[in-house]
Amino acid sequence: MQITLDLPDQLAEKLAALPDPRRFVIDLLAESLTGGLSQDEWWVLLEDIEGVAVDTGVTDLAERHDHYLGAI
């Protein structure tokens, strides 16, 4: 299965700064589908994504995302 998300640029940039954004989104979706986060809680979390961001030192993630996804 493939899911495509259309996010505002600012939110996408914040999400991309996470060490494993794909896993982060999957975990949030799984938790939400099993009675975890409400829609409002999702937005609060995503709007404050800088609070959970980690500086990985990767400067070319946007350009070489396929390379880094292959490492998962």
C-alpha cells in the first residue's frame, strides 16, 4: 500500500527534519487508528514538530531522500 500526503511546505520541512519521518508518520497513524490521537492532537503535534526534531547533520536529505529511505 502506498499513501501520499499533501502537506503545507512549512510542515513538510519540519517533518523532513526528523531522523525517520516515515516511521514517525506510520506510528502516529497506527496509534490514531487504534484510538490514540484525536484529529486536534495530531495537528498540535505536527505544528510543534520542531519540539521533537533531532539534528541529524544530514544536509542533503531533501535532494537524496531516496538514498536515505533505502537505508531503513
